[in-house]
Amino acid sequence: MRHIFHVISGLNDGGAEAVLYRLCTNDNAEKHHVISLMDEGKYGPLLREAGVSVSCLYMPRGRVTPGGLWRLWQLLRQARPQVVQTWMYHADLIGGVVARLAGIRQVCWGIHHSTLDVEKSRRSTIRVAGLCARISSWVPSVIVCCAQEALEVHRDLGYAANKLQVIPNGYDLVRFNIDAVSRTQLRVELDTENRWLIGMVGRFDPLKDHKNLLDALATIKYREVDFCCVLVGRGLDQNNTQLTAWLSELDLTGKVKLLGQRVDIPDVMNALDVHVLSSSSEAFPNVVAEAMACGTPAVVTDVGDAAIIVGETGWVVPSKDPEALADALLQAHIAMQDEVAWQARCAAARQQVEAHFSLERMVESYHLAWKNVVLE
């Protein structure tokens, strides 16, 4: 049993954090220890509950402290793990360099971004990504990208091309499963039993481009098609003054329900008729695969590997194009009228995830990557 140390910026609710949690809690072949550069966030207690060791360095967001670096060096130097797996740019840089200084050569970086939008990404993130590119030929033995587009983008940024490989995210297909009972119960709770229910799960963030979705919904309302849309995630509640202002301006207040952050995401995915992704940038959008695993077809913008996830089961449109997004959603609404064909589409969405994005497949791929790191 190898000892794998993971270094990640933080453990709050996010796509990479969720993948780390699934990997550590579903891998019985390796011993895992997670180090958060900040605090324990959402996933720290959940990891401990599952028997995974967690250490927190409590460095402030956006700041590196000498004490935090010293503690990280001590942890790695004392444990001497077989592999250090880092997650996302800041942890790649800090965790990777400190691991090498602690005498550990077996470093595996993790990339969970695709494009870096200079208008919407933090400047510090862009600078750190550029610095990682310059030292990528020295620090890591392997660089794992969660999406093919992420690999291509970072290769073009100057990351060591011979070290890049893709490991798609994997999903718990027992937790995310087709559940007619949950679907009915939540639709009753939301008072949407007989309405076309659209939804998007994902925190309020400029890269998620909720305004794109709202503009599309305004077009659908103008065409006099009845619907209800639920928005789920951190910051998607009545306290969000920007969001509520957009809803008021577009006269969508009665059409959109702000549900905030929830823990019953499989139930939400089952309740929806269509899951929509309106993002302007993604790498490998987890929510699309999670919705499809629950038999919910998806309408997505062509960002990251969203089109690869959807395959032939949904609709793909350009990003930042609300008219195209509205048209695709309306096509989905029309497709639902043929119940037999729609059920076949729902089943195909589930089968797409089973075939390509199972949790078991992801865990096996990481095992192989770590084996190759050790053999370097």
C-alpha cells in the first residue's frame, strides 16, 4: 500500500475538491493524507469521517506564510510519502516545490482549469499558472489534466508536453442514479410537478455566466413557453443583489427559484427535466456528468470537455450566446413531447456516464499515474 499525500489550496465546495474527496474515499488500495493550504472547509470533516487523515496549514487566502511553508515541509519531510499529488495551480506551485525541497521527487501535478480568462480569472491565478509552466520541466514527473482541452491549453502555455496526460473525472453512480421517487418528492416541494423544470447547479461566479442563462430564459419567456428554472449553489440566494437585480430587469422573478447551496444534489438532478450549463469557461464540468448519471439530459455551452461529456445525448451551443442557448433549450422542450424518444435519450445520458466516467475508471487511472511517477 503506497502512502499518497495530497496538497490542495483549500477544501471548500468546488469541482476539484469533490474529485479529491471521491478519489480518497473510494480508493482502498492506497493510504491517503490530505493537506489543505488553508482551512478544512466543507470536505475536511467529511474526509476525516471517512478515515482519511487531514492536515490544515491555515494560510490566509491569497497569502503564503513562512509558518505555513515550514509546516508543509515538516509534514512531507517526516512522512516521506511515495507520491505527492497536488491539486490546482497554487498547490501545484507550493506543494510541488516544497515536496522537492523536502527530498521527494515523486510529484504529480493536477490541473483543473481549461482557459484562463484575463477578464474573469484572478490575476494572481494567471501569474501562478505562468510560473508553473516555467518550472514544469523540473518539479513534477507527471501532470494530470482533468480534460483534453485543459491538456491542449496548458501545452500551448508552455507546460512540459511530455508530462501531460488526461484523467477524466469519475462519478459515484450509486449516489447519482435515476430515482423516480426523489424526482417526484422534490418537484412537489418546489411546486413544479406539472411545469417544465430547467436547472443549473454551480456556484455564483463570473465564469459560470449566469447572466447568459438569464438572458436565454428571458427569450424563452418572450416566446410564451412556460417554465420554471432553479439555480443551486453558493451565492445563489436572495442575498445576491446582482442576481436579484438581473431577475428584476428581465422580469424573471416569478420564473426563477434561488435555492442556494444544498446537499441533496442527486435529488435536484433527478427533479430536473433538463440541466443547463451556461459557463464561459470550464475544464471538466462535474455537474453535467452528475445530471446525466441521474438520467437528465443536458444543454451545455461548448467549454472545456462539456461536449465530450454530453456526446450525442444533449445539446451543445457556443458560449456567451444567449440566443443559441435559448434555441437549444427550446429544442429540448420540443423533444420532450415524444415521451418514448425522450426516455431513450435519458437512458442514453446515463449510459454515456457509465461507459466513460465511472469512479472505478478514474481511480484505476490515478493508480497507473502514481505507479509511473514512482518508476521515474
